[in-house]
Amino acid sequence: MADASFDVVIVGSGPGGYVAAIRASQLGLKTAVVESERLGGICLNWGCIPTKALLRVSELRHTLGRLGEFGITAGDVSVDIEKVVAYSRGVADQLSLGVAYLMKKNDVTVIEGRGRLAGPGALEVAKEGGEAQTVRAAHIILATGARARVLPGLEPDGTMIWTYKEAMVPPAQPGTLLVIGGGAIGMEFASFYADLGSAVTVVELLPRILPVEDEEISAAAAKAFKAQGLTIHTGARVTSLQASGGAVQAAIETGDGKTEEATFDRAILAAGIVGNVEDLGLEGTGVVVEKGHIRTDPWMATGEPGVYAIGDVTGPPWLAHKASHEGVLCVERIAGADGVRPLDTTRVPACTYCRPQVASVGLTEAAAKEAGHAVRVGRFPFIGNGKAIALGEPEGFVKTVFDEATGELLGAHMIGPEVTELIQGYTVARTLECTEAELAETIFPHPTLSEAMHESVLDAYGRVLHI
């Protein structure tokens, strides 16, 4: 490289890294991105986007199985898993090319290879099979993401025992499937395979699935999944996992202390993630790693001058949109832009794209009470919403949590049809610091699913109309 000196160099091109690069270039900073694999990172290539393509397929499969309810008759429906995987990979490929276009459009230099810190203002970039080069920058941003956590004794083999990567490109659909972990990733895969016809068992160590969600939402999700035929063990753990004879043998210690032996065609490990902090040259620097993630200040700066970290490598919430926001605020702070504010994680929405969908923003009811708030809580079921009934999706509800004294919207929680799209309304409301008064006076169009949001607000104040 003729000129290897930049204002900002970003290690990793996921949704945090590439967005930070675009914003840095917009601010007039000479910018480079270092990437060892494909542009777009895990989210675009192996996470957020291709999994949603898979879930779209399973949603269609489920809908086609209900055609008779809508008065439609069609022939037998079959699934070609090879074509399903090809569709998902095609979506990822298209978007990866889109990131490459954005880098070129915004005059961001892309450097292929693995980057590691090599002293103040220096980054060594090594390309497989090639010589290492030194890239210099006043500001280095680590956006290396995270990977699946491996539990001792439950190591994946890539064939019978999968991580999310193998689960996204199955050579065949498993008849029986064990999912270890009932968080967002685990429940999305459980939902996908169950809707395609696999018999799915989920094992979650904590007392409930989707444990970061409001307790009522978790309970409703568990009820819905069990009604779909999923077997769910909570307060349980897999004590051994052995692949042999074309099957996976699992020992499951259930919540009552008993151990069950079970056999599955495949198993998926979805028991959390850990930051990619290895081989970054952090030794001897002021960068601090805690519980597998890099510690930063509110401006995403590490303890090493000129070194920053954003996204999943910094810890929860592990969300692509959180990483993008951190990337923007980090480079805006570097550039000295006006009006930059630290990220408030209670304004970061979370979405789980299982069936039924789950979405939330802000504090759960329990967290709000623990924080000392006296609360008002509103709920509205989709069975009272005309659009949901017309869609044939009347299950689920919307829950809102307000501060009783001030009317501040503390949190919103949803389960049901298209709630991953609806949640942004409450996210905007929290960003604008709306109270119940503004939300109650807002006119929601009819007939829409969003009317359930309005009714939930009204219910918190004894004004609900349609139930």
C-alpha cells in the first residue's frame, strides 16, 4: 500500500465497523477498514440478515399450512432445504456486495487481513499467505464482534453439534433437534426448524426462556411455543453431549433434579456469545478485558489512548443497531462534532424474530420497580385488535410501563404479529421523552396493529376503549 497513514482505522466491517467508517468519511476523516473475511461481518453474512431470510421461509411454510382457514385450497407443500439455504446465502451475498459499494462510494480504504495493535498509533495487518504491513492512524477502533460461547463438555463438531453457522446451512433438515439456550438466538432457530417440521427441544439454564424480556412476555412466548409442539426445559442444563452413530446423545438435567437421556439428529449450541478479543495485540496496553469483553467509557474509548471499541466486543446488549449507533457516536466524538451524547442502552430496542415475534425497549416492569419507580402498567391483547383478527394472528399483547408520578414511558414490551416493526414507535417516544399524555393524544390509524399500542397506553390510565 502506497499510503498506509489514516486518521481512523477500524478493525472489523460489521454493522458497527462499516457504519463507523462511512460516518468518519462523511466528517472528513481519512478512513480505512481492516477485514479478514467478508465485508459486513457476522451480522450480514451469518447473523441478522440471513437468519431473517430463513425465518421468512419458515413463516411462509407456516402460512401455507393454514390456507384452508382463509378459504384457499392448494396442493401439497414441500420444502427443499438446499434451495432454502441458497436463498438465504444469496441475500447475504447481495448485501455484502452492497457494503463494498458503500465503502467505495464513501472513499473508505478496505485493507484485507487481520489487524492487531502494534504500538501507539500503529496497527499490524497480516494477510493469510502474505507479508504483514503496518498501518498508522491517530485513532484505531476495534469492531471485531463476538462468537458463540462454547461450554466445557459441549463443544461443537460442525457436523452433528452445530453453532449458528452450521445451523444456517444444514445439508438436510433434522427430524429431531436439540437447542441449548433459550435466548433470542436459540428461540429463533427453534422457531425456524419447528415451522419446517422438526421436533424441537429447548434447554435453558435460567428459569424462563427469553430471560432478558419482561416476565409476562417470556411466559406468553413459552405458552405459544409449547402449543406449537416444542418441548421446553427451563431451569435445566445439558450435562453431556456425544455425537455417535449418526445421532447426538444428550443427558438433560431437568429443573426437578432428574436426568433424562435423549437422542437427537442434531444439536445447536446457542448459550450466549463472547467477544473476539484474542490476537488483537492487547497485551501490554491499557485495554481492559472483563468477562470476555472490552471495557470502554461512555464515548467508546478504552484505557489505551487512541484506541476505541464498539459493538458486540464491548458486551451486551449484543445488537447490530446498538453497534451502528456506537460507531457513529465514537467517530463523531473523535471529530469533535456538536451535540454528541453517550448511548443510553434503555433506548435500544430488542427484537426476536421467532413466531410469535417479540420486541421491547426500556425497562421491564420488574426492573422499573427495582429502580424505585412506582409504576402504572397497561396491557392490550391483539384479540381486541381488528387488523390482527383480519390477519388471522390474534395472539399476543402489548404492555407499557409508566412512571406513576411523571407519566414517563419507562418501557414497552410486545409479543405478537409484526411487533418487531411496531416497537420503533415506542423507541421514538422514549427518545423524545414522551409521557402518557402525548401518547394518549396521538392519533393512530385504523385499522392497524399499532392501535394496540395506543390502547395499552390508555389501559395504564383507566381509559382503554376496545376491551
